[in-house]
Amino acid sequence: MRQNDMNSLWCLIEDNYNVRNNRKYEGMFAQGNGYVSTRGVFEEGASDNSKDEEYMNKAGFVTVQGAKETKFKCGTYVPGITGNHPHLNEEIINLPWFLEFKVWFDNECLDMEKCSIDDYKRWLDFRDGTLNREFTWNTLSGAQVKMEYRRFLDRNIKNLSSQEINIKIVKGSGEVYIEAGIDGNVKTNGYNHFRDLKCLNIENRYIGLEVVTDNQNKICEASYIKCDKGFEWNIEKRENHILYTSRKAVEEGNKFVIRKYTAITTDRDLEVGNVSPLDRALNVIYKVEKESAENIYERHAKIWEERWEDSDILIEGDDKSQLAVRFSIYHLIRSCIEDDPRVAICAKGYAGEGYYGRYFWDTEIYMLPFYIYTNPKAARNLIKFRYNTLEGAKENAKRYGYKGARYPWESSIKGDEECPLWQFADNEVHITADIIFALWHYYSATNDYEFMVNYGVEMMVESSRYWVTRVDKNKNGGYDLLGVMGPDEYTPFTKNSAYTNRMVKFNLNKTVEFINVLSAMDRKNFNKIRNKLNLIDEELELFREISSKLTIPYNKERKLVLQSEDFESFADIDLDEIWTDRNRYFVQFISQDKMYRSKCIKQADVLALMMLFPQEFTNEEIKNAYEYYEPITTHDSSLSPATHATIAAWLGKEDEAVRFFNKAANVDLSLETDGAAEGIHIANSGGLWQLIVHGFAGVKSSVLEDTLKVQPKLPKHWDKLQFSITWKSKRYKITINKDRSYSIEEKLN
Amino acid sequence: MRQNDMNSLWCLIEDNYNVRNNRKYEGMFAQGNGYVSTRGVFEEGASDNSKDEEYMNKAGFVTVQGAKETKFKCGTYVPGITGNHPHLNEEIINLPWFLEFKVWFDNECLDMEKCSIDDYKRWLDFRDGTLNREFTWNTLSGAQVKMEYRRFLDRNIKNLSSQEINIKIVKGSGEVYIEAGIDGNVKTNGYNHFRDLKCLNIENRYIGLEVVTDNQNKICEASYIKCDKGFEWNIEKRENHILYTSRKAVEEGNKFVIRKYTAITTDRDLEVGNVSPLDRALNVIYKVEKESAENIYERHAKIWEERWEDSDILIEGDDKSQLAVRFSIYHLIRSCIEDDPRVAICAKGYAGEGYYGRYFWDTEIYMLPFYIYTNPKAARNLIKFRYNTLEGAKENAKRYGYKGARYPWESSIKGDEECPLWQFADNEVHITADIIFALWHYYSATNDYEFMVNYGVEMMVESSRYWVTRVDKNKNGGYDLLGVMGPDEYTPFTKNSAYTNRMVKFNLNKTVEFINVLSAMDRKNFNKIRNKLNLIDEELELFREISSKLTIPYNKERKLVLQSEDFESFADIDLDEIWTDRNRYFVQFISQDKMYRSKCIKQADVLALMMLFPQEFTNEEIKNAYEYYEPITTHDSSLSPATHATIAAWLGKEDEAVRFFNKAANVDLSLETDGAAEGIHIANSGGLWQLIVHGFAGVKSSVLEDTLKVQPKLPKHWDKLQFSITWKSKRYKITINKDRSYSIEEKLN
């Protein structure tokens, strides 16, 4: 493994342990390999804190939803492994904890908070996804022990976790006692999803834990521990817990390298075949037992290197921003299950239990562009996930009494609605159009016609059918979308939301456009699809008519796009009077009822619309919208700052662009707020990428332009910006210089 | 007790047992004595149905909230004894079941569903609140046993329940075995509120059960069983269950009268003093042990007789309506805790667990007039309850960020908000003004100036202060009430609801009016109140200004009072197309999102306003409102039919008035719907009384008129209508004849 190479532009470093920040760092230090994600938990946990307290979490308002405060929170998530929480609906299950490695010296238990620790340092290396920790432990018995930890989730052997622990007795002697196992005493949001749990001692050499979840998924974790010399390992079974233990007398100068390998498998894995999770886990373990640690690491690190080759954004002249952007990209790479179209990326990037591991519009509108332009295969699978959940969306439409497909606001892995709060589930209908927008975005960037014919067109037609039944005819012969919540979640019930209506028009228009292309150019597929979907000409006519009769509310006098037709009738409030501490969320200072009836905005709404369709608005209209809405926008949502920064950059408001950039860059890195405690704000990570690429570099999205174009708006203090873009199957390297001169070079393999 | 006097105008009779209707009859047959209420459960329960299943009830939409379906549901409620359900908030606790009396004959367990039963009859006698049952049991062993049961909750000794069971061996011989006890294995909405439970064998003669609830209330139930001859009683303890058992050989012709007395006491009783619940219960039992059953009954029955003297409505020419109206009045008398201002009447009249025993606007707007005009002392205590919870209402306002007092939509006994669904809790703000309206109604009918000075004025000022902070100033210099749900619960989020705005104006106006009277006529109290409430002149000026600037939305062209300013912008829908079975609730045929954005109404809203302020609208406006709103009103709420009947009667639409009267009369009596299964729709009972008095008799409320006035609109098929009214401390008998001639006679004591 890479040692002691703490490159400050590539590593997130914690050099001072403070228990108050522990859960935040656990989120920031989350690791993942495109199969499993784990939180950056200390191997030894905290000696006085339980990780399986049973409690009941009630669904609260989405912004202020409080998770139970604990000192640490172990987290092991395999996307797709979900269960039903009795009050929160479907949630991703926190699996048994396999990173456990506890140390005692002369009966003193190692604990970062309670022991005397010097030279503490922990860092996550983005280049290879390795989490490292080093410190010196001054034991109560007077000895000095140097501890070093490294661990990674293998990108090559995706079911594998590797841990290496170095123990060096710097001074004194004594007795070391170690416990290292797999612990099934884990709850998710206070609830136990494990129905059947077996602890296995395998040949007195390996340990294993088999679990059957409440959804009948079978999970296996099996570990093998290796130490070159000296330690003898016993295997011990405790309640829902199996572990190696070892006790050894040590002396000054002794050095030990201990490796713990764990294989994680489930019956849902793509490559499962007929082999049981246990056998598959053991096969992994048998294999790595014979391999050198160096070889295992090298193959893993090579894949990370490839990802960075396609995804890195180089910023010269602003190290802090450089690090923050790489932090975001790291998490985007880490959390994406590239090859599995049965799952997407949950709202907290599988780095915590916030939002319960569910899928929102975040994926399509905020994260997807990153994958479209850096890893189109991954983007394809993310869109394919929505095709795979189309049946759920159709069921959802039916349950509401509508036709076609209505994507759920908080999607389960099957496409069922899991949102426990009706105002979001019922009214944030834009999600369905967002998905079609994203589909078209992917298609326009990749020309993946085969995907459109086999999957996309069906999503387009079924979603359009939903809109036909969701609109209401008004007395002027037009159509309205009533009872709608747009992106701004602080106005729950509006008439004709500008964002929503525009996206619905896009959905309907592109459906008609693509069917027309098929009809004209590809009769075979046209006929196949027409038969499969029972598509009739009158439907297309209706799609066209509704699209043309949905309006975008607009105040002509003020040249202002209105967030909704009734927005001006909401109450004026004085934000400064109410919001007395801007370091906290606005929602904490106002009652929901007052917020819901007032002109206060959670996040970019009209500006989110303008970010997607800038060519449809004059510069003056964009400026008017920015200047009207921004002062009443609270940015309580992490989806807000990056969009504001992008628009500000376009408008040449550089100071504001930089201010919002910094806000976006610090959403998870900040220790002042809850930050990453419950997971990574992964949509913001995608937003930050878009802000740089679409905002500061001014790359036009493929929805807007057929050819790759750049229109730099670089902040003055940046010396250079460089990144790669995949565009219609070709890869380009874009370099922008301080003077805003730039080059676009094709990259050849 | 009154025997075999099944007067069909005074008794609700069930003469055919059907298990499907069992829970509905349990609700209809609920008994109560102004202290405790019990459901009309068979003494033996059902042999194959548990009464303490543990399950988790989630809060659902208010109309479709499903309680667990069981064959029977024992229910014992002492208002004020509440606990916290982990998901439903505060609820009234279902107390240990003391009516148990199980019989076996030759080891065959008596069960109404499974045994061979002839001549079954059960009836509730409204005159004395006695529940009776008789039948013949053809036992499997060939014997014939005649069983008779009577029971009542004593109105004289309010902690006492009396049961009498007659067993007559008509044919054959065999062995009778009896179990009669107090069973603490009872859950409330699936949840166990009992923290500490003791079963007591007292002197081998009495049995007792002491319970401490999760709210630390102490409850005691103690029983004594008496049988003239033959039965010897053992006392047996089981888990959370104490009981008498007895076994005896019996022969043809044997007759036994068994009496079971139970005393129910709590540490919250008004007369508790320093005596423990157990000692108080035993004192009751010791006393009744020495009394004759006849004496106990007579004293009890006399009080019921007095209540009927003040409350009865006589209808000649329509026996079915006569019975239905007495049924409603019975439950109004039964459920009111006349002398205890620490509780009001819950939405299900303490006859079930629906609405969790909480207090809504139902009390003030629907039930209170009955008490104001028949039992002003009870009415005073109901209003006093709102004074006693004023602190809770002030806390509630504060929690939302408002000043003054904001009454909760679903009130706990302390005035806290218990409604788990925000759209009701946050937006149905009219409750606060409803309470002030009710206060003024009580005051105008009784001239209880002392109440106003000591309690009422404080409620008025604090509620007015709330409104000052709840209104929003609009750009025309006026005031709006935005984000409001009026009485119609199918439009959750409206602007300037006509009903709400008018009630708020009333609230503000009457506050100013009363303070002005005080200021002019009663300087001493004026100064006292001004100091206590820190009242300043500017406040009064603001109350007046806001009241004058709140508008009642109105369409001038159509001469139509609009339910809300934005009502016309809601979607038109075709009720007939959606609502394919009008015997079921409309809400079951439409998704909430479509319902919330469409012109479909749950219950009287503009008509409810017109019922309270008829003099402010022309006949044409009332007619327009009726004809516009009624066709789009679903009457999904039981609060709707009586109001519609009243307005229809006023408009001379007799057929519709009678149709809605019948609907109201059958809300609980119907076996086609769920009816009374989860309790009595007690607001509808009050609505039915108002419909007859204000609608068919045309009595003007004291808010509108200073003197008692009658304006009969009797249905043609009624020969005579007669009832009593208390008006400014005098009692009147009003008689209306078929030809609509009438008399108002003062009643002298």
C-alpha cells in the first residue's frame, strides 16, 4: 500500500482527534469499491458506545430529520440489500460490521477518546481509496506503542476488504490482547433487520457470519487473519458475534504486521450463479490467502488510477478548492455501482443512513452529468435503473389513479414510493420529467440509439401518458398542473410551477420527437414499439397539445419568470428578522405553517430551470430571476449553492460565484455543521462538478449543443483548470488558462 | 331494575345476533355515568378472540384511519386517564376490563357465536342507561338454560358498576362453572399502557386490580360478587387477571340471581382527597354490600329521569326518528363529564378508541349548543376546559412562533397538540375562533358575566393576540389568512377561507366589544384584567383594524360566497365518474393529491358559516351556496348532513332536509357502514339536536337573538315536536304542532 505519502492535494487529512467531529469524519472517510461502502469508523469503535441500540425513528420533516446522536456509527452498505423499517418504510440495511480490530495493552483498552494518544493522524487517499491512521499510544502501564492502520475495499476483487495493522513496541514491554471479528449486533436506524444469524468457525482457521435479512436476502461475511510471526489466534463465538482473539507478551522493539481479509457476499450479487454466499466468500478468502498483499493492492490501485484519468479536475492556484473538488469526485467514483443497473446512487452516497438509502431526483439532475461525461457506461446503468423500475412507476401511477408511469419521489430498489411524507410524495411530480430529461441528456451525449429503442422510448411514452392524466383542463381551454411542489420544497402546494411545467413540456415534446424520428427513419423499430405500447396517433397529438398549452408563469412588467402562477400571492416575510443565525438551517427558525405560506425558498427553483434551459431566457431574465429569488432563498438544501454559483458565474457575478462555490465545496467538509455525519451530500458533489464544467468552464450540455463548446468564466485566482470530457464516444482533454484562453484536445487511448 | 319493558320509542333493540355487527353494537350500546364509559361488550367476550393483541397502529389519513378489526373490543374509559402511544401521541387508555362474567355448562363455554342460542334479545334502555340481554342456551349436553343480564354504570355513586345475571335451568341438569373477574390484559390501539399491575385478593371476599399507567396515574378496580344461594366463590389469580370462580351442580327449575358490583377509582378523581384509589374503591364496595339492589338502582334511575326531563325531544308521527333522536340524546347525556372541567367530550364520545380520545372543534360547534340549552352547568364546564387548557394553547402558539393562544386541532387534556398530521394541525386554525364563538354563545345564552370576567376575557384576548401574529399584510394594505384549511378537510391549503375569516372577525370583534363594556361599566374588573393581561389600547385598535380588513371572498356576479379566495382556481372533477359506490366514502375512490387540488368538499363549509351567521346573508345567497356546494360535497364527514339538513329546512327544501336528517340519524345506527364500531359520532348527535331545534323548530341561537324565538319548518309527516330549552336561566317547554302552530311555556320547578 501507498505509505506516508500524504499529498495534500490528494488526501483528506485529520490531524487532531475530537470526538465531536467523529461521525462527520466517518462520513467523509467513507470508502467504497462499486460494490460495498463502509463508513470511516475506527477499527476499535468507542469503548463506551453501543452500536446496536434499539430505538424508533419517526419520519420527520426532511431537512430537520434527526438521527440518533451517537459517538460513532459503523456502516456497511451493499446497495440493493434493503429491509422494511416498521415506521420508515424500505431502507438500506446496515450489515454486520467486519472491520473490527480491538487492542488492549496490559488490560487497557485502546480508545481514541480515553487513552493518551500522540502524533495522531488519519487520512483518506483519494488516489487509491485507502484509509490510513497512525498514532503513538502511551499506555497506562508506561509503554509506548506505535499503531498504523491501512484499509481499502478492493476495486478488483469487489467482494474483498483488506486491512493491515502495524504494531510497534517503541518503549517498554507488556501483554497485547487483540479481538478482531465480525459483529452482527448492528441495527439500522434503531431497527434490527436480521432474522437469522449464524456465527461460523470454519476449520478453526476462518470465521464467518451468515445472515438472513427481513427481506430474505442472504449475506455472508468471512474473515481470515494473518500475522507473520508470533500471534496465535483463537476463535470465539459470542452473541451474534464471531471473533479471533490473541494474547501475547511483547517487548520493546517488537514489530508486528497483522492483516485481516474479509470477503462480503450476498445472494443478490450479479455473479452469484448457483454458489451460496458462504462458498463464494470462502473462495475469495482461499484465493487471497495465497496472494501477496502487494499484488492484491497493485491490481486494486490500477483501477482507481484509470478512474482518475477520466475524471480528475485539475485546479492550479487554489489548493483548497483543488482538494475539495477531488474529495467530491472521489465520492462520486466511490459510491457508483458502475456495472449494476438494479441500483442507483442513494441521496447520501451510501455513507450513512440519512434518507434511508433511497433514490431521488438527485441522481438524474445533479449527479448524472458527471457520469455521462466521464463514465458513460456507468451513466447508462443509472438510467437503466429507472427502466428497471418502470413497472414500479406504473404501479405507482395506478395506485394514484393515473395512467402510464409516475416515478416515486423516494424510490425503493423496485421503484415503489417510500417517502413517508405526503407533501413530497404526492406533489413533487417533477421527478418523472427529470428522469426523461436525464435520459435525453444521456442520449444526446452518447448517441446510444440502441438504449433509446430498447428502453428509453418506453419510459418516454409511459411518462407522457401519466402527464395526460395528471393535468387538469382549465376554463380557458388550457391545461394546468395544480397542487404541485417544484424543486423548492418550502412551497408545497402551487399552481403551474415554472420548473415543473417546463420539464413536463420537455418530456412530452421529446417523446413526440423521438417517435417521429423512429416513424420516419426506422419503421421496423417503430412498428415494434407501437405494438408493444399500443401507441396510437391520437396520443401523440394529445402529448403535443398538452405540451403547447402548459404555461410558464411570467410577470411581463418585471420580466420575471415566476416560480409558480400563485407565487406572488404568498406572504412577504423578513428573512433577517427570523433567521438570526445563518450558520443554522432557516427551517429551524420558522414554523412549517408560516414557511409554507411565505415567500421563502429552500433551494434553486427558477434558477434550476435556467441552468437546464439557459438558451430560452434572455440575460436580463436570468439576471432578474437571480436578483429576485436569491435574497429569499435560504439554501437549506445542499442542492442549492452549486446552481447559484453556476448562474452567478454566467452572469459575471464572480464574487458571488466564488462565495457559492465555497459553500458547495464545504457542504461535507465543514465541521461547523452536521456535514457528512449521516453520509455524503452526493448530489452536491455532482453539482460541484457541474458548476466547474458548466459554470466556470462554460461547457454547454449536450442537450443544448451538438458539439463540445467551452465558454470560460474562470475565477480570477485560478491559474489553470484542466479536465476530461467524453462526448459522443470520444474523450477530450480541456485546458483553460488564467487568461481564459483554452484548448480542447482529443485523448487517444 | 326496569324489567322487560322494551318500549320501542325508548329502547335500542338488537334481536338477532350477527358477529359482523358486534363491534357496531358495542359502540351503540355504550354506557356511561358522567365518570366512566364502557362499550356494550358481552360479559363473556368471544371465546376465540384476544382483547390484548399487541400491534402498531400508524397514523393514517383521518377519514380512512383503519383500526384493527377484531370480533369484539372491550372498552373502559375514564376521561382524563391518558397515556402516550409511541406513534399516535397521547391517547385515552382502555382500562382493565371489569365486566367479565363467563359461564360454562358441562364444560361447554358460553359464546354467542358458537353456541345454540334461541330467543336472543339485547336492548339498551335510554331512560335509565341499562343494558339488558336475554336468551335461551341449548347446551351441547341437552340442557336448556335461560340467561338474563342487566347492567348499568351508576349515576348516583359514580364509581360504581352494577351487574345482575339471572340463570334459570329450564330443562335438564348438569354442572355450571363461572369465572367473573377483572382482567388487566387489555391494550389500547395495540399498545400496553400499564406499567405496574397488582392483582389483589382482599380478605378472600373481594377482588381488586391496581394499575399504574405510563403517565403515572393510579387506577383501582375492585369487585364483589353476591349470590343469594348456592354458589361458593373461590378467588384465583392469573397473569394480570384476578377472578372469582365457582362450580355447582344444578337441576331443572333452579334459578339463581348473581350480582357483581365493581368500584372504579383513580387518583385523578375530583373527590380523591388523601384516600388511595384502593381504599376509595373498597369504601364503595363496603357500602353497596349492605344496600339492596333496588335502592341502588332507584337512586341511579332518578338522575337519568331528571336529565330526560330537561333534554328529551318528543316527536310524534315518526317513531323511527323519535328513537334515533333519543339515541343521540342518550349518548350526549352519557358521554358528558358534567362536573369535571378538566376534560371535555372526545370525538367518539368515549365509546371507542377512534380519534384516541382527543378533543376537536366538534365539542364547541356541534355538541355544545345541546348543553347550553339543556344543561348550562355542563356547558360551563366544557368551556372551562378550554380555559384550563389555555396554558397549553399559549405554549402551542409559542412553539409555532406566534403570540397569544392557539388552540390545538386535536387537544390533549393539557391543551397540547396531538394531531400527528401536519396539514390538519398546522392549517385548521379556525379551532381557536370556534372556541371563542362557543364562549360567546354560552355567555349570550346564560348571561354568565362572572365566567366571562374570570375566564372568558382572558381566552378572548389571548386568542386575538394570536390572530394578530397569524395574519399576513398584503400589498393592498389589507390582511390575509394564508395557508388555511377551513372546515372542508379536502382543501388543505387555501387563501382567505370564508368560514375561517368570518370566525376570526367574530373573535376579534367580540373581544373588543367585551373589553369596551368592561371599560365603560365595570372599571374594577377592567383594571384588574388590563393589568393581568398587560392589555394596551393599541392592541384593541389592532384587533379592530385586522377584523375590518379581513375579507369574506365573494363572487359578485354569481352572488356566491366563495369557500376561499382561490377556490375557483381548483380543478373541476366529475364526482359521478370517480365515486362509483356512494355507500362508501368518496375518499376511498380518489388519491389524496387529486382530491386536494380539486373542487370536491368533505363537509359543510360555507354552509357551516351560514348556519352560524344566517342573518348576514340573503336568502338568495344561502340558496346559491347550497345549490353550488352541495353537489360537490361528499359528506365524508359525519359533521356534514345535519348542517345541510338545517339549511335545506330553512330554504324550504323539505325533501332534502328530510333526506339529510335521515342520513344524520343513521350515522351510528346504520349497520351498512362501520357506524359506531370505533365509537359514537358524538358531534353528529349534537348536530342532530341542532338540526331539530335550530332547523325544524327554527329556534334562533342566543348569538343572533336576545329573546327566545321559534320559526317552525316541521317536516310534513311529523305530528308534533316538543322539547325544553333553558334560556337566560329560565326553562321553557316548546311545543310545535303539525300545522306549525306553536307554544313557548315557561317551566317552573
